[in-house]
Amino acid sequence: MGEREGMQLPALPPRPIPPDLVKEMAMDIGKEVAAYVERMFPQAVAVASSSFLLSIRNCTYNEIMAALADTDPIAIQNRLAVNKMTRRKLRALWKAARTVTPETPQAEVDLILSGALTAPDL
């Protein structure tokens, strides 16, 4: 049995957590992720846009809030699958786009941007 299979989830709280507190918790997690990035990758932060850490904080907050909006297990599984597929496709598109040079024929650029030159099984 895997480590996760034997894991017991904590019991639900006796009453719902107030929405304002959930938002504060999500924002705190976003701030903690941004602080972690700043501590662990100071060189990256130094050369990034001035809004880089704010973007990380807000993206983390938005993902937490969106994840908490679904309570149906099927909807949660669908969201996880769509997120995984989207991340893979965007990463493949990003990698393909980075191969474009000024000499790249426009037809090839159009294929790259359409996603036609990325692996179909992503």
C-alpha cells in the first residue's frame, strides 16, 4: 500500500470556515509561496519584472480559491485533469515558440502557434 493510500484525512470542521477567513488563508499561502521564491531564487527575482512576486502571490491565491469552489469529487478530478493537460500543452508550446528565429518561415511559425507541432499525446 502506497503512502497516500493509508493516509487518513482530517475530519471536517464542525461548522464551515467563514469565507473571509478562507480568503485570508489563501492569501497567506500565496504570500508564503512568494516569500519562498524570493528566499530560494533571489537572482531570478532580481532580474524579473517588479510585479513578479505579486503575480506569484495572486496566482497562488486564485488557484486555491478556484480549487475550493468545487466540492464534487468528479468536478475536482476533471479540474485536476484539465489543469495537468493545460500545463503540458502550454509548456510544449512555450518550448516550441522558443525555437523560432527571424529566419523561421511564417508557415512554420503559424504551425507552432497553433500547437500543431507539439506532441499530440500531451
